[in-house]
Amino acid sequence: MSLLLNRIRDWSMATKQFVLLFVVTLSIFAFLAAANYQQTSRLFKEQLIQDAQTLMNRTNQFLDSYLDNGQNILLLLSSRTDYLQTAGEREIGDFLRSVAEINSAIVRRVYIVRNDGKVFSSSQVLYDVLGNPALSDIYEQARLNYAAMISEPYWSPQSGHTVAIARPMADRRNEQIGVAVVELDLEKLRQKMSDISSSNQTFALISGKQEIVLYDPRNELLPMVRTVYPPALPDQFAADMAALPYGTSEYEGAAGRLVAMKSGQNRLGWSLVLFMKESYFYQSLQGLYDSYMTAGLIMLVMLLIMAYVMSRCFTRPIRLLALRMDRVRDMPLATRLQTTRSDEIGRLARSFHAMMERIQSLLKETKEMEERKKELELKVLQSQIAPHFLYNTLTCIGSLARQQRSGEVTATIRSLVGLLKFTFDRMSEYVSLEEEIEGLHQYMQIQRARYGDKVRFACQIAEEALPMSLLKLTLQPIVENAIFHGILPKEGEDGRIIVRGGVRRGRLRLVVRDNGAGMDPGTCRELGLRRPLPLPRDRFTGIGMSNVYERIRLHYGPPFGLRIRSVKNVGTVAVITLPAEPFRESRRPTCTDYA
């Protein structure tokens, strides 16, 4: 198996494409052939069933005519009641014999049974010798009916297997004087129905009480009992026919599966069942099948030729392209990806891998240069210490020294030194949230020394959020913006800035809230578009809120960032969302409130 797969891998692209098109074409052709054959078979079968149903309707009409003829004979006998009452036995016998001879095509025997039990027959001698035990039951059943009644099949000593039609006879005073009985000749009826039976189909007549009336004993399609003469159907056959639904169904016969078509009861109360070989439906399709196969083989050869031509046309440009892409191998590579294919696709794959390796190498170099550039820009951005801030801070320290407030001087100088150290000495652009808060406290210590109780600051950070990592100088520009654009421009009340932080659903969420002057919707929309606000002269750095947003977007991606909501004369809320990732070199200074 592996040897065969290796040989297939070594095939050229043209050979593989030709084999593929051949298999696909053959599959499509086989599917269409099977579908068309099944469709044609179904249509032909439906046509045969329609023809058989037409034959059944005509046969039932023929059987109805039998009933009409029998009833006419009974009416003839009923109209001669006066003659029958006055005539002698010999004259009545001659009359019945003449009626039987005239209607010999359907009648086997004619009887008149008087109320006194006297029986007259068209074959009086045979009746006197053999009798007919079924006449008494037929007489009793007929007396209870006003019209003609039809008996179930029975055996008559004179007529053999037969069925009787009986009708009560009445005189002029409408009093019953007897019953007229006609025994039908079922053998002649079977001969007239012989055109239905053949080597491919046969029939069976079933009475209303599911007894077998008539069938073709010479036909071998049905399960006959051959030990008797004539061959008879088994008793189970009548039960099977009773279980068959009206319409078309299937029946397992002696010669194989049969298609059974059962009609409703005719005027005789009988049901006609036609049986046809299932294989008969497909015999006439053989010529059509042979013609279709010949046309299909011609079409298949043409499709194979077209598949070969198409495969050659498609693979030639691919081979030329593979030759051109082989030149990519001359480019310097660090590593090579191997492929086991040896055809044109394999060459394309190796050349493509070579080109991709080169592109990946260039992308890697470009990415490293971009990261270095971004790092240098961030360092420059973080190192923009505004000289006005240093000048104002040193002036404030000098003023405190002249007032001999040595404690506040010491605290302010310590905060300034710590703030400068936090800004310049750290090589990494990431810090822990504790360190960011510590730098923010030092910044607020300097602002408190300058503005006193005008600016009040508090932080409320959850313990699990303290070790989390974030970009250095993320909170300080926002707090600084709240002081100079929110607290200081507002007069009449002290300003308050609150920083909250916590971790929820894998994200670090920081909120900076102030009760400053707020912003109108237009200014807030400008901040939403990341447009920088005018920078005051005494800011600590040149990093504005737009820079904070861009830094977060560059480092963490679109799902994270900065959102601002503000109400005029009420305050502003800034929400920062970052991934909750612990900082490895974290330390935990105490976060205290400055009130």
C-alpha cells in the first residue's frame, strides 16, 4: 500500500489531474445512468400498472354482465309463475331445460324449488339420482330477500364448482310460491377470462366472505397444491388475499416476487386480484438499456479525451510558473522547509516555502526595528519633563524654606527626588500598580505643597490589583489633567480626585473621578476622537490623555483602552481597562489617603 502511495506521489500533475477527472467523470456518468434507468423503470412500471387497472375494470364490467344475464333469467322464470302452477312436471322440466340450453354460455343448471319442497331441474334425471344438498340453504337464504341473491362458492354434484343466483317467485297475489335458482358455469367463465392469465400474469376471484371463486389452475405463478386434480390453491391463500390492501402491493408467489393489484368488490360481491411477475416490468427495458449503454460508452470516451486535453492545458502554465518560482531559492535563507512531493505542486510548495521564509525574515527584522523605534519614542516621551514644573516646584520649596517650614521642605524635596527617580531610573516601560500609585502620591505631595487644600486626593485600590502590571505614567497624566482642567478652573469649593482600582473577569479596571469643572459634550467628543487638549505651562510631562490612549492601544490592542465621561460643572470620570497580568518585580508600598 505504501509503495503504491509513493508511486502516486511521483506522478506528474498532468497524470494526477487526468486520473482525477477520469474518476469524477466515471462517477457522474454512473450516477446519471443509474438515475435514468431507475426513472425509466418506474415510468414503465406505472404504465403497466395503469394497463392492468384498465384490464381489471373491463373484467369487472364483464362479471357485472354475468350478474345481469343471471338476473334476466330469474326474471323470465318469475314471469311464468302461472304456467309453472298449472303445468305438469314434464312440461316444467322441458321449459327449464330450454332456458338452460338458450343460456348455456353462462348457465350450468336451472332449478325451481316450490314451497312444498318439490324441486324441478333442467336435468331432472340427474337431480333425482345425485341430488343437490346446497339447494336447501340457497332456498332459505333466497326467501329472505326481495331481489336476487348470490351464494358463496360451493360444490354441486351436477355442476361441479359453481355459484348460484337465486330469487323468490310470487304469484299474482304477490305470495311466494317458491324460489328460482341458476347455477353459473364457472368453467366457461374461466375460459373467457383466460386472456388475463399468461406466463407473466394470472388472476384470482375472491368472494365477499374471502373464499376462492375462480383461478387458473394451469398457471404456475401461484402456490398450487399439485397433489389433487385439478390443482387447488392452499387454504392460507384466501387469508393472504383478505390481508392484501386494495390497490397495488407485493406478494411472494411460487415463482418469485409478484406484484398484486386488488380491486374493490363488483356487483357480484367478488374482488378481482391480478398477479404479475416483478421481473416482467424490466424485461422491456433491456433494449433501452443496451442502447443507453452504447451511447454512454461513446460519451465516456469523448469525456475522457476532453479531460486529458483540459489537464494538459491546466498543468502547462503551472509547470512554467514552477520554473520561474525556482529562482526564489537563490535568496539567502536561515532554514528550509522540506516537502515529500516531487511533482510540479511539490516544486511550487518548496519555492513558496522559500519565499515565505525570506518574507518572514524581513518581517521579523522590520518588527524588531519598529519595536526599538517605539521603545525609543516612549523613552523620549517619558523624559519630557516640563521646565516650568521644576521651576515652580523649586520656587515653592524656596518659599517654604523662608517660612522655616522645614518638615514640608523635606517632604517636598523627597517627593521631587522620588518622582524624578521613578521617571528616569526605571529601564522597563512597565511597572506594577503599587509603584504607579507610589509615584502618583509623590506627585500629589508636590501639588499639595503648592495648592494646599485646594486639591484633595484619595486612592482605593483592591489588594488583588496591586501586583498587576501597567505602562509607566498611565495614571499621572489623567490626574494631572483633572487638576489643571478640572479642579483649578473651578472656584468656590475644594476639589477632590479619587482613584479606584480592581480586577474583574481577567481585566484590570482603573477609574479616576474628579468633581471639577467638567466638560461640555463638544469637548468630550473631541477627547473621544483622541484630540489633545491645550497643555498648561506647569505640567509635569508632555504626556497628554491622547498619548495615554495611543500607548494602551499600541501595547494591548483594540479591546483595551481609555474612556471618558463628563458632565459640565459636575465632574469627569476616566475609565482605563487593561489585561490583568501580574508584574514580576512588584513590591507593595502602603496606599494611604491624602485628605
